[in-house]
Amino acid sequence: MCKELDDIPVRGTFSRNELEDAFKLIYSLKGIRALTESVPASPTVKHYDEQPQELHNPESQTPTGEEHLTMAQAKDWLGKMQNADGTTGAHWSLEAASRLMVQRGIDCDPMDFWVTLNMMHSDYSKVAKAYSADNPNFYADMAAAFLCDEDAVKDKLVQYWEHIPAG
């Protein structure tokens, strides 16, 4: 895909598909950067070590006060999810969740989205099925609504993770 994008200036034109591909590439690179625990996703986002006591240390917060789960924390939580459909663990992989973020135009921390997407499926799949809403777009939009809740604390998912799930 990079070769095709490099050829655009030479041709002087581009199609809508090439523009969408460029957007997906840029967005996926942003997601890849966020997955590397030693490299922040952006100048205002910091991923934290596995020790929960660091999560509330004001000195470890970013300038915006945002906190996000690490890969280790996400995997730990997902591995313990007891899903409404009787299964255990994640329904979607990180890669599938990242693709869904791009498709739906959702702009948030990819790790947070992955966990929240699976949390929505874990907790609400029976209800979604009862109302014929059991599809990835529904869960993606529910996850985005949870994460982008304007009247909630900035680190809503971290707060939820620390206080709500058992185990």
C-alpha cells in the first residue's frame, strides 16, 4: 500500500479508495505506536506499568490527566471476562478491534477500545441478541459511547477496571 501511496504525486491524481487506504494506514500506525508500552501513543497519552498504585499518582498522569490500560492489564482483564453467552475471554482480537475502530471512524486509545468493545459484548450480548442488535457495529458504538462519555472522569475505563470487575 505504501508504494501505491508514493505513486500518487507522480500520477497527480488519486481515487477515493486510495484516500481511504491512506487514512487507514495512518490510523493503524497510530494504533501500532499505542501498543508499544515504552512509547506513548501521543504526546498527551501515557501507558502505565502494571502496578495499580501508579495509576493514581498525580506525577504519573499526562498533562490532560488521561490514564490508559497497558497491554498486560488489558490481557489480564480480558482473560478473566465471564461472558453473558457462557464463554470466557475476549470475543475480538486487538487487530479486529483496531480494524473496527478505523471502519467506524472511532478516535480513542486502541487498547481502551479493545477492552471496552469486549466488555460490551461480555456484559450485553444477551440483550443485544434479544433486540437483534448483536453485531460488531453495535458493540463498537457502545464502546465509543462509554469511552467518550463527556460527563465522566477522563480515565473512566481505568476507574472502572480498578473498582468494578471481580477478581
